[in-house]
Amino acid sequence: MLIHPEFDPAVIRIGSFAIHWYGLMYLLAFAQFLLLGRSRIRAPRYQSLGWSYKDLEDLLFVGVLGVVLGGRLGYTLFYMPGYYLANPLSIFKIWEGGMSFHGGLLGVLLALLWFAYRRKVSFFVVSDLVAPLVPFGLAFGRLGNFINGELWGRPTDLPWAMVFPMVDSIPRHPSQIYQFFGEGICLGIILWIYSSKPRRVGQISGLFLLGYGVCRFLAEFAREPDAFLGLLGLGLSMGQWLSIPMIIFGIYLIVRVNTKTGAYQ
């Protein structure tokens, strides 16, 4: 049995100034987006559009806005609508925690839709560029969850079970690490390899939706459901129900583009 080390939430403290782990994880996620994105925009599809590193920076900017606004609003609507309806000003207290990946995804999709409209290109041309860059950013986020000792797993007697002292003394799944490897590292490698060859428009986006949806759906079996929600219909968690549309639409995108004429990357 392992014990969570209960990291200091701050990486560096200098007087009253502190850099927190979660902030550092966000910074690393954005840095890898720009670093790996340099390779993505060299693909023929984006070279033919004349895209440059500046376009990548613009994408990151609108994407960050989408993540923060969508993630926060998604959490208030999907997980605690009653509380935030009664306390609307609490929606703006982001420092108290409460972000939803699925809400953040919707926010990013709207940001990419706006970007595609301004550049007068297909939405899926933009989303295909971004999709392989997302999982590695998610990996940093899940690492931040683990360091902060949040989003812990369900009780288990597996050899690698971990006690989170800030919660209780029950051995639990280190579900943050499962998600770090599943929806982060493994999905990122698969998408990177898949996108390294010419693909029809929409296929890369479809594989991301399918891959993330499956990884998240499976990880939820090991992750402790939110106490204020518990399990919903059919014994599934909110995260699983929100992942099902992603899986369905991901399959649809992959099948649809295989039956229609589409430009290659």
C-alpha cells in the first residue's frame, strides 16, 4: 500500500509570493502546445494555407479563453447548477476550484469555430491541427490533480492502492495517474502517430473524441464519483454520461469522412 506524499501546494515560496503546482502544470501544457504545434503547422494542409507560428499563438490564446470560461461554466451547469443558481457570484471564484473538462472542451470548440470563421477555413481543418496537441496538455493537468491530492479514486485492494491522508485512511485507486497515462500520454502518442500521415479532414478530430471518450469512460470506474452527485442512471457517473456523446460523434466523424471525398492533410 502506498501513501500520497501530500505535496506542498506551492512549488516555490518567496515571502508572500508563491508559484503553485497547478499553475505550473498549466504553463507546461501551454508550452508543449507551442512546441509540438511547430511540427503540426508544417503539414502540407497548413502550409498551403500559409499558416505560421503566429497563427499557432493566436490559437493558443483563444483556446485558453475557451478552456477557462467553458470549464468553469460547464462545472456550474453540469455538476452544481442548484448551488450556483443560488450563489451566482461564486461562479467567478475560480480560485476555489471547480472546472469541468467537458465544459472546457465545449469552450474550446467555440473558440476554434470562431478562429475558423475568421480564417475562412473549415472548422475541422482547425480542430485536426489542435487535436494531437491536447492529450499531452491533459497529462500535465492530471499530474497536477495527483500532486494536489484531488479527484482521488474508489476504494480498492490492488497492490498499488494509495491512501490519500487528506481524505481518509482507505486504500484507493490513484485514478489521477490512470488518467495521466490513458487520456494523456497513451492517447497523445496514438494521435501523434496517426496524424503523422495524410488523413481526411475530420478524421484526426474524430479519433481524439473517440479516444478521450473511451479513456475517460473506463477511468471513471476507478474514480470516486463527486459526493454531491454520486452515480446517476445505469450506475454511471456524470463523467461517463458526458463521454458517451463524444464516443458516438467521434465514430461518426471517422466513418463519415471515409465515405465522402475530403481533402488530405
